[in-house]
Amino acid sequence: MTRSFLGMPATAPPGVGHLRGTEPFPAAARRALSDAQLRRNLGHATATIRGRSAAVIGEVPDWPGLRAAGRAIKTDTMARLPELLEQLEAAVTAAGGTVHWAADAVQANRIVTDLVRATGADRVMKVKSMVTQEIGLNEALEAAGIEPVETDLAELIVQLGDDRPSHILVPAIHRNRSEIREIFLRAMPGVDRALTDEPAALAAAARRHLRQTFLSTRVAVSGANFAVAETGTLAVVESEGNGRMCLTLPETLITVMGIEKVIPTWRDLEVFLQLLPRASTGERMNPYTSMWTGVTPGDGPQAFHLVLLDNGRSAVLADPVGRQALHCIRCSACLNVCPVYERTGGHAYGSVYPGPIGAVLSPQLTGVADNASLPYASSLCGACYDACPVMIDIPSILVHLRGQAPHPRAEATAMAAAAYTMDHPALYAAAQRAVRLGRLAGRRGRGLPPPLSGWTASRDLPEPPRQTFRQWWAER
Amino acid sequence: MSAREVILGRLRAALGGPVPAPAEVARDYRGPGSAVVDLDLFVERLTDYRATVHRCADADVAGTVDAVLGGRRVVVPPGLPRHWLPDSVTAVPDDDLGVDVVAAADGVVTGAAVAVAETGTIVLDAAADQGRRLITLLPDVHVCVLRADQVVATVPDALARVGPYRPLTWISGPSATSDIELSRVEGVHGPRNLHVVLVAAESGTPVDRELEAQG
Amino acid sequence: MMRVALFVTCLADTLFPQAAIATVRLLERLGHEVVFPEGQTCCGQMHVNTGYPGDALRLVRRHVRVFAPYDVVVAPSGSCVGSVRHQHATVARGAGDERLAGRAEDVAARTYELSEFLVDVLGVTDVGAYYPHRVTYHPTCHSLRMLRVGDRPLRLLRAVRGLDLVELPQAEQCCGFGGTFAVKNADTSTAMLADKMRHVLATRADVCTAGDASCLMHIGGGLSRLRAGVRTVHLAEILASTEAGPADAPAPTTGGTR
Ligand code: SF4
């Protein structure tokens, strides 16, 4: 059991869940970069989604106003988070639901496992949810002898392929249609051997495969896109109908939700239901959105549990600069426009949260030291900030977190020395001349010493000029 | 100490200071009532996402349903106007039908609470002419009958007309996925065929859904 | 006539003086007085972006002190102007120096990237330049998304006589430089550079230009390694070039090796 102290914002504990990678980003990225199939799949998929999203965003005349409102609502939410959570709890309880609080992944996994056990079920069906991946719920359920069945097509592909998710929205984005066909042929029981790699045929195979599971499973676990404090209403946004199946058919529904997903009022939904689909799948509206408030007699699950998860979020909230990472509505637009993500894919980030948002969220949830390479996994090009429907200034958070990252001692010494030199113009001018002398003295042409050699491995350094600008100016 | 107290304590410590009043959010976008309904746009948007649209008079709804579901077994929510059903279908009234019975039906006919022109979305609020959520989920064909005056322009318009009183299902086209190479493919777990029957508004409509939605 | 303080940037000062010299010649040709505050060194962006805001503080303080006396500050770099506008006050505030933050905001409000200064402040798009080459323009990320210079550089280039401007495919994609990024994530940076070079080569331009010496160093370094035969030239050099005084055409701005 994790010890928690009142009043101390805490990061997510290690040893559980999937917020920490096993190797630094540059090493993992290096492997991904040499995977030609991965590069092709990602390039194709991200280009497709960028085009579709831009087209449907272009149809909306008030997109900037919606973005600004989205940001304002989220800022207000974070400023009043404890009060809104209490309001949500009261509303859900009044509507017949039960609210549970989980300080971290260990507690959340235990709460869900106990709830499933209490029903006597040995299988649960799951709607794709980032937060249950974050806490490693599937592993915890399996350890307790409960079989989790992923029902989202991409999650199914990942689960059957014994793979890891690589994208917030489309966890199997790193797979193309022929790879998906092979996974289905290998791992889907009773699949038609004549299965083609037509996307429609693959989707139909998933439909047949999961149908009986939907009809016979008594417990479902979901995440939530939004939870309205004012009314106690939960919303799940999806495409395939697997969400509706899980939210409607079982006797017991357990929804695990990060505490940052609460929004103050019913009316606020009008902003996010417009922002999310267009930024996310590039649709005017996703095929299905389900909203429910507690329990409805005679319709849907008659037992509803809401698990509110902290797992490091309080630590994120404690940083006034980093806090805005909690505004994220998980649309994945920042991934789709990121030149780094497009080339390395999601696995390189280690955490379940990849791409630009992952690079700012994961280190804050775990403490920067545990994900120290992620704030540097960006060229700070700013494409993510422009694409984000709730205007999260990801580049500024990246820079902010770099200031908290542990630095190699040699680098820190060199940077301090450089700052000192640059604060003394005479020393600075001498150093400028030394650049030329150094190059003349032997490091001619291509080389720089490590770690700068990384840059010159594939690029030539410019010839040092005969004169610096200030020499030219002085002689003029 | 309970996890609840721990979390709330952490959050209050993280924020520090007194609790601010709710912020005034600038809603610099088209709110409820600020856009004009365009029925042709609604039809275009539905069609774009592979729903089939039929436009007819209230008296011709049964004929349209006959063309789609004639000769098949059709689940019927308790409050569906009976004159929408042709004699050619086998009506299976939903009086708490088992899941397997609903799943075995060929189709379902319902009304709707409201629809959004700009996004091609219909919203079901589980009122008596729409029924329980599962009956519009398991059968492969969903025929949804809408009066023209139920169509609003935008998402804010629609949210202003419905509420948290009953479960809501927002439907935009048939079930689909973007999970394979991020291209949209229709037809996964939900109904693979969505037919929207758009009825020209006329006085003396058989069911006053506005009233019913409040009740 | 205006009195313009040149913010040369450490990179142009040390490695690409021709871009800075061109800026001086251009502004003087347009009838303005250019001064060079000699106390300037580096804006501190490298320190901030590498995670050393504490070390950057002294450089911010120096920058603000050196440029505070001037009404107008111009730099041939979108990135360094971006740092002045978007980072200096933050660094000062992070160190609890509210007074410095206020002064930094003051200086930032008077600091312009070259194309902004020409188009917005001076109101010129035709600077009387002549540059008979096939040129493609890379809108560097910080000019594009931090400063929002928009099409100002293109408007300036379109008015250059003799210049054949060709559009760069996927121009808005980052070239992969990112300062410390190119060092710490050299492999990913190279992958991004490869695509940028592919697009530059597809234009069949002989010159790739931009408003930032840093990105040009990166792109030019890659093109040079490929012996691609395409030069990188700073926007200021093109705008400074005239029939009477052409830019140093034979000597490539970047990428020379021996
Ligand atoms: S950070 Fe913004 S763009 Fe990225 S997933 Fe979150 S909401 Fe979407």
C-alpha cells in the first residue's frame, strides 16, 4: 500500500502501469527510424488524418472562438478542481451511481478488481481507455484471474498481436492493413481463412469475433471523455459501437476516469463536442456519443461505479506552468502534426502517452527524473500548439520541464562556462576567434567533439568566416 | 485517512489559496439560436457519412419503412406512432425483451429527440418513441423517423434541447471505424445501416415529443 | 530616417557575418542609420531551450541592458526575436525578477525580425533588390509559428527583380534543427532534415533561403554533405543584393568543406 500524506501532491508510483519506458527516447527512436514499414505506415496515416481534420475544421467559422472557450473552461476547471469533483460525486451518487477515489494506480486496480470479483464474473469487456492502460489494469485483472477483453478494433489488434499501443486514438496506427490481416489470421479464433486485407472485411471479422462477448459479458470497464459536475453526466465518444455495447448491455459498469476530465456545466459540452471529433478523427461528429447519468431503471447497467483517479495528477496541478497539460482532451491532433512522432511512432516515448502531449504529461506524472529524455524529444517547432483544440502551449511546457530535468555534469559545466563567457564581451570575442583557430588547427571540415558530433555526423559544419561581424564592424 | 481526503487534500495543496469563483467563460462562438437550420445541409451531411435519407409526408412513413424493412422482424419501442409501421413487417414490441431476442431482430424503427444539421447527427434520448438504448444498437438496420422541426442547426442548439434526465445517444451515420490506416470504414459493431426518414413538419402531429421529453 | 540598433545574434556574428552585413547594407540603402551596440553577445535561447534558465538569466539581463536605450531593434533571425519576445520575461519571472521582466517586455515590444521591420514598420515590400536566381523559401518554425511573420518574406522576395521564386513542398514542416534537439536527438533530426532536403531538391532551385541562419546552417550542412549543388542564402543577403552590389555569389553561405 502506498503511503500518502494529506496535502502533498504526489507523482505516480513506479512498478505499476505504463508511464515509464525502459530506455531513453533517442535510443528507442533510433530503432524506430530504421523500420521502413513503420515509417511508411505512420507517414501515410498521419498525412491522411491531417488532411481530413483540416478540411472539417475549415468548415467551422467559429473555430478560434471554440478553442479559446475550450481553454477558458479547462483553466476554470483546474482552478476549482477539488470543488468540482465533490459536486460531481454528489450528482453521480444522487443519480444512483457509486463513486470511488483512487490516489494512485495500485488503489485503482484494487478497487476495480474487487468490484469485478464482487459480481462473480471472470471476464470483463473494455472500451478503449487511456487511463486503464496508464494504470496497467489489464495486467492487474489477469493476475486476479479475470480476463479483460478489449473491444475497440485497434485495441483488439494490439491485444491479439501481443503488441503495445502507439497512438492515443488509434493504438494500432503502426500497423497497416496487411499486417492486421496476418494478426487476425494468426490469433483470432475461428476466423475465415479467406479473410482479405480490405478494411471493411477486417472490420467485419472483428464484428463477428466480438458479438458473443458483447451479448454474454456481465461487467464492462470504460474510461470517460467528459464528466459534468453540475449534472453527474458521463460522456464517452467513440466510433464503432463497441462503446455503446459496453455501456448498455452489461449488468455492471465500472468507469475509471482521471480527475482532470471533469467539466463544470452541461453547457460546456457544446464546446468540447465540437472540438473533439474535428481535431481527433477529422469527422464533423464521431458516429456515436453516449451520455448517461447514474443508473436509469430499465435501461442499461443497473450498477454503476465511477473511479476517480489521481495517480500523479495532483503533482501536475501543483506546477502553474505545467498544469495546462491537464487540459488535454486526448484528441491526438498534436501527435498527428508532430514531425518527431510521425517519424518515430509512439513506442519510442515509452509511456502510454506518446507524442507532444506525452512528452509533457508523462514526465510530470512520474516526476521529470523518471522520464528525463522526453522533454527533449521535440524540435520546438510549435506545430502541436497550433493544432491543439484547447490551445495547450506544449512548447513552453517542454522548455519549462527541461529546466527541471537532471543534467549531465559535463553539459552543465559547459553551459555555465558558455553563459559566463557570453556575459563578458571580451572573452566572447576571444572565443569567437578561437572557433576559427580551432577549426584551422585540425577539426577541419566535418568534425565536432561529442556530444556535438551527433549533429555533424550527417551535416557539414560551415566554414568559419575570415572575420566575425563585430570585427567587420570595427574595421569598417 | 480515506483516499478521498488524500486526493482532495493534495489538490487543495497544489492550488493553494482560496477557492476562486467560477470564471466567466467568453463564449465567442455560435451559441444556441444563432444559426439558421438548413435541411438540405442536414441531408447532405447524413449522406456524406453513409446514412440513407428519405424525405416524405407523415402519411408516407409506413410506405418508406415497408421499402426498407418489409417482410422482416422489427423491434418497436412502446411509444412509436403505430401508423409509421406497415402491415408488411412483423412488429416485436419491446416489453423488456431479452438481449438475444433483440439481437435476432432484423431492424428497429424509432423516433428521435433532436437532430443537428451541421454535423448530420441524430440524438436519441430514450423517450417512449425511441425506447431502451439496446434496441437501436443490436439490430443491423435502424430506421429513425424525424420531423423537420426537430432538426436544429448546431451542436449547441441540440444540447439546449436535451438534458441529463435520460441516457442520450448521439448518432452520426452507421457504425464506423478509423482504426485501419486512419481511413473511415463503415460497419463495425453498431447497426450497419442507418435510414433517416425526414418528415415535413405539419400541424397536428401524432406525438408531441416536446411535451413528452419533459415528462 | 530611423535609428536602428542591430541585434546581430551570436550565430550570425560568429559564423554567418554575411547575413548581418547584408542587413546593415540593406537598412542603410533604405536610408536608415544602423548602430551596433557592442555589449551584445547572445540572447540566451540556447541556454533556455537546453534547460538552463538560471544560466540564461545573466544573458537576458545583459541583452535587456544593452538594448534598452534604443527605440528600434532589428535582428536577421525569427528564432532569436522569438526568444526575446516569448522567453526573456518568463526567464526573469522564473528568477523572481519582476522588474527585469517588465524591462524585457519593453525591449521585446521594440524588437523586430527583419521582414516584420521592413513590411510593418517601414511599409516597404520592394526594397529595390536584384537577384537573378531560382530561389525557394523555407518558412522557419519560429518565424512561422512564434512570430507569425506570415507571407511577409514571400512578399519581399516576389518584389526582387530577376528572382524566380518556386514554392517549397510541405514548406511548413520543421527542418529538424531545433538547437539542442539536433544534438540530443541527432537521428530523428537527420530524418527530418532528409525530408526537407528532398523537398528543396524537388524545386530544382539553386538557392534555398530563410530568415534564420540556424535553420539554414542545418539545411545547408545537409545539402553540402550530399554535394547537392544547392546553396543556402539568408533572406537579408538576397534583399541586400543589387545590380551594383550583388551578393557574394560564388562563396556559399553555409556548408563549405575542404
Ligand atoms: S494536447 Fe491538445 S492536441 Fe494533443 S491530444 Fe491533448 S487536446 Fe489533443
